[in-house]
Amino acid sequence: MAYCTATEVIERMGEATVGAALLGRVTDAIEAATVAIDNDTGRTFSPVTATKIFGVGGYSLEVPDLISVTTLKLDDDDDGTFETTITASEYELDGFRQTADGWPYDTLRMLDREFPHGGRRRRRIEIVGSWGFAAVPSPINQACSLLAAQLAQRATSALFGVQSFGDLGAQGIRTTDPQYMKLIGTYSKPGFA
């Protein structure tokens, strides 16, 4: 799922006439900007249903951008089969940034028991759920339209994606745009951007 629309990018570019060639460039730029944002932040901002397997540990489990849990299963006897289903009343979801602005959960906490630990297998927790963000945050939408507009225009203004040359060589569009970096900064996982 793209993080902005072609209309938003074309408005940002200030284009009055939209032909097929421009629309094609903008569509490609939106796709590239969406992938770049995912890579620069270490996250995805559209919901994805998936099964993820996690390691073992006490009462809490750190999870990456969890929107909701469909099923939570444990491998209690270390045989490689997730045979114990945990009901929603036996755990709670929590998040450091869990607020009204749509941040996903980052912690799953058991209430009356611990997650399994020990044994031969390192991964004994299976979560089927929705991962990512339920809706694209406004700053990510803006970063996507900003980057997509720059990418769509670069055929004439930033050939080969190089915006300028400095003491350290060529400077790409993404890494030198302070607005882009500020917009994605809050959403970047440590070690990204």
C-alpha cells in the first residue's frame, strides 16, 4: 500500500497539466518512496496479516509493531508444535508509545503464567495477527509525498538522484533533505535513518 496518492504528489509538485508520462513518473516515484521509507525507518506503515514466531522468556515479550492478535500459541513441551492456545483474557497488549494517534503495540504481557523457557528450541511462541500500523501516520504521508515529488522531478533537477556534491562526494536526495529526515525521525527504529 502506498503511503500517499498521486494527487498529493502532483499538488506538491505544482503541476497544472497532468499527462500520462507525468502520471507514470509519479506512480513509480510513490512506489519507490514507500519502499525507501520502510527501509529508512525499519517499519511498515500499512497493516499486514502474518504469522510470526518468537523466542522464549518470562512474563513479557517484545513484539514489532503489533496491531492486534488473532491467535497466540505456545510450544509448552518443546516438540516444535504450538499446541497450547492462549486466550485474550490471559494476556495484555501494551506499548511505550500507545496513544490515540495510532501507534501499534510493542509488548505482549502474560497475566497468570510465564512464556515457556528452556528446552532445545529457541522459538516457542507463535503469534498470528495484524502487524504494522492500522493507518498511515500523517508525517509518513507527508514524507512520502515529499520524497515522491523529488523523485518524480529528478529527471530534470537531480540527475541520477544526486542533489549536490560536497566534501564527502555526491549527496542523495533522501539523506540531505532535513524535512524528510524530520518527518520520519519519530518513526525510525534505533539503527535506522
